[in-house]
Amino acid sequence: MHEKSLGDLVSIKKLLWNIFMGEAYKEENTMDLMIIGNGGREHALAWKLAQSDKVNKIYCAPGNGGTAIENKCVNVDLNTIEEMKDFALENKVDLTIVGPEVYLVQGVVDLFKKNNLKIFGPAQAGAELEGSKSFAKDFMKKYNVKTADYQVFNNLEDSIEHLKKCDFPIVIKADGLAAGKGVYISPTYEEAEKALRECMEEDVFKGAGKTVVIEEFLEGVEASILTITDGKTIVPFLSSKDHKKIYEGETGPNTGGMGVIAPNPYYTDEVKKEFEERIMAPTLEGIQKEGFDFKGIIFFGIMVNKKGVYLLEYNCRMGDPETQCILPLLKTDLLEIIELALEEKLEGADIQWEDKHSCCVTLASLGYPGTFEKGFEITGYDKVNGKYFGAAVTLKDGKVYTNGGRVLNVVNVGENLEAARAATYEDVNKVDFKNKYYRKDIGNVQN
Ligand code: AMP
Ligand code: GLY
């Protein structure tokens, strides 16, 4: 009763403020945030940040049908970095957090900073670690970061000549951003030549494959290690394991991610030590020596095999769906962690994680990552015991519809991996839409 009357008083105060001051009421020392992006990752970030007492409101730019109904969130239809900057200035946004790499590579951080707006993420020069595979590989080589052997080519004839001397399988990577589709694992010479022609002659990646990296194939198990840096210190988050292929048993084409478990069972203390010494530390040194303005996330995609730990790639943002899987295990206030990074105070930061396990499954539209139908009503998402995060979903007249390939994520936390898996799959069965597809073996650790 007492709580309710206090709540009523606060509501009346807010209402009067809105009427007399002509602007929305905001509790003292609270912040209005903007999250850029429209996927499941952004819904998870919004959900977690909304839990902070310091957060008043979150603008999701443009957000999705999941963020549209999330606590403290409001979707704003902004699509270019200029529109986002103008909105942030007009609405006095206190801090912006960037989800997808594409805006980082376009220089959203540089643009916001020029306009004295606070933003979390690397400036354009550092974002090239994700924006260009050849730039990233040259950086790794320069700073002695352990990675697969490689060569870079700008012309088809030279790349084909090189191919004739290679062992197979071989890995071919389009240099630029290709929405996760620019990596070919080619088992034979013929397939590798076809991949090179697709990139360089047929230009299927619209410019992003004009330069290619040809790289030694590494066998092993993968891990996703997200870290946060303020440019002086780098702190790893909890490890996780993505399941990138569309079909069970890690077969079929690559996707954006069909499910994740955390922590990663293959990320042993020994692997951690080697990763931190041979990959993470030299990366920070490189960032400092290159003079990058880098206050943001570095996501290391690593391969672990008998010869040790290798870096496959850098991403300069949170992973999707790694974020949806690990944030439910984060005990520390995410906003406080981000603020420490922005103030260059990460040294000694104590980031606390639940001593539990998390399992996240992606529900997709049948046919993804190829062609699929969309526009189907989603039911049961509000009945899950764990948490759902909307990805390709739209909200219309109070109903939620499918709007793309990776539709939504379902996540549960458990005392052990089996408990987390069982709870997530129970929830997966509650959510329904036409042409629902998902992998049944997420967290089956052989995969
Ligand atoms: P990347 O975008 O570089 O992480 O590549 C996407 C996926 O391709 C990785 O998650 C791996 O599954 C695979 N991959 C990339 N590079 C290699 C490599 N050198 N050897 C084996 N698999 C690789
Ligand atoms: N799940 C992999 C990525 O976010 O790139």
C-alpha cells in the first residue's frame, strides 16, 4: 500500500512536470540513452540497460517489435548516422551505444564526437579492424597476434596463380563487410577458384570482394570472446560459443548465428592464458601504437586446436546472438561498465557474472539464410519462462509479425548447461509462427 501511494505521487509529479515545463519529466541524475540497431542484440542491450536505476529512457534507433514493448524503451525511426546525430542533439541524448558494425565503419563515433555527443564505440580508424579483413590481418602480423597464414590479392589472375600452389581446404575472405557471408571454406581447387571469381569478377559483394584474403584453413573448436577496452586496459567478458551453421551438427551454409551457450566449455584456463597473452595483450598494444581512439567492444573470434589458440577475426561490437546469451548472466550494471570505459577507468574494474550457464536459441524463418517468406504472426513469445529477444519482428496493432531471417531469440539461465538447454527448448516450443525453423542441437557440445 505504502509503495503504491509513493508510486502514485511520483506519477503525479511527472504529469505536472510534463504539463508545466513542456518537456518530459526526468529523475535527477538519470540518463536518456540511444541504442543504434534493430536486432536481437539491440533488444538484449536495451533490456539490460533498462534495469539500471540510472537510466530514464532508451531510444531504440530504429529498434524492432521487441524493443517497441520493452521497459523504458521507445523506437525512433532513424536510419542514417546524420539523422541519429540530429535526433541526439535535439533530444539531449546523454549517451549513445552502437550495435551494428556498419555504422562504426561509416564513422558514427567520429560524427557524434564532433558534435560533442557522448557515444560508446571505436572511431572509424579502429573500426577498420572489422571493416577490412586485409587491414585486420596486416595489423595482426605487425603486432604479432597469433593468426593463420594469409596473403592479400587485388587482382584475379594473381590470386588464381597463388591458388595453384595452395593446399586444400583453403579459406577465401572478401575484404569488406559482407553481412557475414564473405567467408568461403573451399575444399577443392575448383571451388576456391569459383569463390575468387564470385568475389572479384562477378562482384557479388558489391565492392567488398574486390580485394580478397586467402588464408590457411584451421581445424578446431571456436570461441567468442567479447572484451571491453578504454584504450588503456582491456577486460574480457564471459566466454561463449556460437553455432554458426544453419543445420544440426554444424553443417550447411553460415548464418548470423543460430544459437549460443555461455560459458564456452572449451575455454579452459590454459586456453584463456594463451588467448590473453598471444592475442588480447598484443591487440591492445597495437591499438595504442596505432593511436586509435578506441573506447568500445572488441569481440575476438578464436579457433582452438592442438597447436594452440588462433585469432580468426576481430569484430568491433557485441556479437549477435552472443550478447543475448551472456547479458542474462551479467550481475554488474552494464551502464556503469560502459561509463568506466568512457572515463578510461577500466583498470581494476570488477565485472561480476553469475556462476551459472546460459543457452540461447535463434528461431528463424524456414529457408534462411537463403530465401524465405515473412509477415506471419508470432504467438506465445509472451509465455516464455526465460526471456525472448525480438530480432526480425515488427509490431502492428498490438500483434507481432515475422520480418526477416533470424526472427527472435529465446534464452534461459540454469545451474548447469543441461538445465539451461532444457528450459530454453521448453520455451522454444511455446513460441509459434508459420515456417518456424530452429536447430535442436544448440549446446550439444560436440557441435
Ligand atoms: P570470420 O568472419 O573471419 O570469423 O569467418 C567466419 C567463420 O568462418 C568463422 O567463424 C569460422 O567458422 C570460419 N573461418 C574463418 N577463418 C577460418 C580459418 N582460417 N580456418 C577455418 N575456418 C575459418
Ligand atoms: N555471432 C557472430 C557475430 O556476431 O559476428
